[in-house]
Amino acid sequence: MARTTTHSASEKLSIFALAALVLVTVVGGAFAAGYLIGRMLL
């Protein structure tokens, strides 16, 4: 029988914050790389 676990609101919020931070880091890195490559080519 599968056991269900309950997550507290702060646990869900911290996971959401971590996912948002990773997403912002990846998107920011992509924009920075695009900007630098564009500066080199022009």
C-alpha cells in the first residue's frame, strides 16, 4: 500500500523558490552568453 506524505506550506514554498532561482539563473546565463557573442560578432 502506498503511503502519502504531506508537505508543509513552507516546504512547498522553498521548493518553488529554488526552482525559480534555477530558472532565473539559466535564463540570465543564456541572455548573457547571447549578449557577449553578439558583441564579439559586431
